[in-house]
Amino acid sequence: MPEPFIGPYQRDILEQLRCSAEDAAIVEDIMRNHVFHSTLDWQSATELQRGTREAWAIMECDREVFERYYSDTRSIFAEASQRDETA
């Protein structure tokens, strides 16, 4: 199985939080959808650092919910990929 892609925002999150790659992916998504309600391209470095901390706090408050959601989402994509490979 190939290594998952880690983009520049996830690398910054990993560096700031010293968390797992999976947590960094969740934090990035929370930043986009709950903290900034936007892409991250418009944020300054200071805003991104603050957003990272805020997203981490949100994730920690509801970690079980976020982990289940992302696990379920990955399963759906894996199933669709397997169907495409057998079609």
C-alpha cells in the first residue's frame, strides 16, 4: 500500500502539533470547514497557526465523532475504488 500523500498544510500541522498524519488530515479539514469556512490559501501564517490550534481543540472535544466520520468516509471511497477495479 503506498504512503498517503501529505500536503503542505498537513506538513505544517504535523510540525506545529506533533500529531499523527491522520490527525493532521482531520485538523486540516476542520480548519477548512469549521474554522475558516473557506480554502486555506487566503490565510496568513499567523491565522493558519491560530486556526490549527482552534481546529485541534474542536477535534479533541469530539474526537470520537470526527474519527468515526473520517473512518466511514474512507471506507466508502475504498468500496467505490474496489467496485471500479472489478468493473
